[in-house]
Amino acid sequence: MTVTPPVSAPLESLERRLRSPLLHFIGGHWVPSHSGDTFDFHAPSDNRRLGVAASGDATDIDRAARAAHDAFPAWRALSGRKRRALLYRVADLIEARATEIATAESVDTGQAIRFMKSAATRAAENFRFFADRAEAAQDGLSLPTEGFLNYTVRQPVGPVGVITPWNTPFMLSTWKIAPALAAGCTVVHKPAEWSPVTATLLAEIMHEAGLPAGVVNLVHGFGESAGRALTEHPLIRAIAFIGESRTGSLIQKQGADTLKRVHLELGGKNPVVVFDDADLDRALDAAVFMIYSLNGQRCTSSSRLLVQRSVHDAFVDRLAERVAHIRVGDPLDPATEVGPLIHPRQFEKVCSYFDAAREDGATIRVGGERIGDTGNYVRPTLFTNARNDMRIAQEEIFGPVLTVIPFDTDEDALRMANDVPYGLAAYLWTNDLTRAHTFAHGLDSGMIWVNSENVRHLPTPFGGMKASGIGRDGGDYSFDFYMETKNVAINLNGHRAQQLGLPRPDPKEQ
Ligand code: NAD
């Protein structure tokens, strides 16, 4: 595990930056917490202290919410064209600083640098995609009826809270913040406490791009204090949340008193189903990529592999060979495929499933152990001889860990695919068109890919069923969340209508 930074300049600039505490960004100013409290955050590669961040509480959130509230009328009134221009500028600056962002994300979260540059590029794409829709976001429907013209218009809901997790945090933050801003909402962002660095870069970039003071605010801190206060604040109209299912349920409870609109993007235990008629080479590549890239820490990772029994043994032999040769190492080494897990707590959680697999009678075919004594490195792991009722098949592990289960018939496969608390994504591998469609219709998953890994098309709906969440992002679905739809009904039955001989509804029917 050698450290080979892609370029040393971004690393040096990151180290310089982290000599000072990361501050909140409220109302256009970088400020410490009113209490002076801070928290340490650590580098997953060796758990050294990477830096210190201001630790926000209800008072800091209140300041940020008021700043977002004060900035809302002017931001809402700005033309869609002007909002579009500003968001394009944000995208340009993200691209210009992509190497710096990728380096910071890698160091802070342990994600391999090879994936982080494209995550930054995707973040810029998110801004441009939603910016292009800013002008038309308020458009509605025309619903004429006898004697009346009804039409709908949309308007932004107001200041919104965005609460994000530690997996690919920069890209995921833009997935929420970009549509909120394009819709005309103002934002208070509370990033995950284990990965505060790139949220700071994003706030800096948005400020540099010329977003007016208070339009985007950032408050660092813990979920139980800063996060909770955001969900309970009366000036915050809606909460866009990405994180664990049990946190999602807390957020619904916390937001109940202020009737908060909530959008929850939660966990997954996503099946990849390989039928014996599939292109097995492509299926193998995709299965490996979808669980062992990004450290297995993406919500749509394919953590359960259901393989038809007739091809199961040969497929698993080839899979085991591939998993055994995945390169684990320093996240900044361009050759690294799997980096360290973000935090000792997540590391312990993943390792606990090695014991669970043994206790429940599965086979650890590859991996199942930590690597070295420094940092949070685990060996990419493959569990075989598993059943769908085992903990390793039911619970979200969120690491480079895959559970394989054989199946005989389509009915078996569908039952097992659906028999988990989650319903986020599923992947089907078959060359039988009828089977693909029929199976896809039977799946309780928000997103299904056939003969493909996760390839995003930004206008399509993104989100899950069951414990995987409530609501959809993407294209117009995002605007449905960040905007209110109102109906205007115009009575066309004045005396002119009568003179013109136009139909008038009987008032008794109204
Ligand atoms: P988490 O739920 O622990 O934390 C997410 C965020 O919520 C953090 O910012 C945290 O500080 C905050 N938080 C915690 N408690 C809170 C509370 N009581 N009130 C308000 N905020 C609170 O999740 P995590 O461990 O950071 O992220 C990993 C999880 O995110 C996984 O389950 C993963 O599947 C999920 N995820 C889902 C999607 C999706 O699109 N469905 C995408 C990425 C990640």
C-alpha cells in the first residue's frame, strides 16, 4: 500500500487549508459556532486527525435558517434565466477545481481517487442539468372545463434543509442543492460529521460563483444536534435527506410538529439477478463493479447476487478469482480499487458481518478479514452458500462485501429479490425479453436496470420503495418536491360569454 498522490499540489493545498478549523457559512460569512464548540474528523487511511470543524447546534441552525428565510424573496424573484447563469457558473468552478475536490474527497472519505474525479464531474453535470430547467420550473398545466379555465403554476416551497451522508458526499450534496436552487428555494446544508471537507469547498464555490448571501448556508455538526434542529426549525419548509433508513424515520418524527415535507433517500440491499441465458461475461463485470467500486458504499450497490443454479458454480468460481485480485490500498494511489472504510465504527460494523456469516452457516469464499493494523482496510469479501434469510442477505452492510445465493426458477428468484426490508434498485441479466419485462414488473424496487450496471439518466426518477425511502429525485420529480403546485380557476361566464352564445354550466351543478 504505497501512497502515490495524483498531483501533490491539491494535497498540499488541502493540508494547508486543514490547519485552520472548517467554519460554518451563514448569511455569506464564514463563522465559528456561537458556542465555540468544534469536533475532530479523521483520515480513514490511518485514523490520524485530519482537521477540526465548527460544531453547530440549534442556535447556529437558527441563524442559518433565518439567513435562508431572509434571502428567499429576492432569490425566488430572480428570473429563471439569471438563476440558470449563476448555477452554470457553479458548474464551471466545480470543473475547474475537480482535482482539488477529488483529492479532498479521497483523503476525507477513503474513496479511491480513480472514482472521485468523475464524481466531481457528475456534480457539475447536476448543476447544469437543473440550471437548464430553472426557467421552465414554474410551468404548469392548462385544464379548461365548461365555463372555466383552470391552470396550474408552481412556486418554490421556501427555505429547505439538505442533510447528506458520508458516501460520495460532494456529488450527493449537489444532487439535492442544485434542483433546490434551480426551483427558487434557499438552502441550509448539514453535511455528515465524518466527511465535512468537500461541503466546505462546495459552499466556497457557490459563494465565488456569485450566489447572493443567505441563498446557501452550511452548518457543520452532529446529526442529533445540528441535524435535528434543522428538521425541527419552523422556517424550514422541507427536508431533503440522504442516509440510513432508521435516521429517515427519526427525521419524519422530528419534522412532524412543523408539518415538514420530507424526501427520504435511504438504504438498500439490492439484488443482481443472473439468469442462465444471460451474457455471463458482462454480468460478471457489472456484478464486480457494482459492489466493489466506491468501497461498496453506494446506496445502489448490488450487495446480493442471485445466480441461477445451472450456471452458479462456474460463475462463482470466476467471481471469486476476480474478487481475490481487487487492489486494496491508499485511496490516493491511482491503482487502488478499494480504499479504507470511512471510520472505525463503520469498519467494526462491516467486520461484524464476517462473524455473522460464520455463525449463520455461510461460507467466506474470499476475504472476511481486516488488512494490517493501520487504517480501516478490509479485504473485499465474497460470501457463498448463503440463504436469503441470513443477516448477510437481509441487512445493509455498506462495504465491499457480496452475498451470493443460488436459485432454481424465476419464481424463486423473484420471491428472494423482494424478500428484504428494502426496495431501492435491482439489476437483471437475461437475454429473454419477456422474462426481463415480467420480472421487472414483479420487483418491488424503485429502479431496475436490465443488462446494465447503474447508468444514470438525469431526467428519470431516482428513489426507492419500502425502507429505501419516500419520494423521487431526477428531472421534474425533483421540482415536484422543491415546489408547490397551485391551481388558478378563472370563471369565463360573464355577460360576454352569454352574448357570444358560449356554454354556461348550471350553477346548481357547481
Ligand atoms: P446517517 O443516517 O447516519 O447520516 C446521514 C446524515 O444524517 C448525516 O449528516 C447525519 O449527521 C444526519 N443525522 C443523523 N441523525 C440525525 C437526526 N436525528 N436528525 C437529523 N439528521 C441526522 O447515514 P450515513 O451513515 O451517513 O450514510 C450511509 C447511508 O446512506 C446508507 O444507509 C446508504 O444506503 C444511505 N444512502 C442512500 C442513498 C439513496 O439515494 N437512497 C444515497 C446515498 C446513501
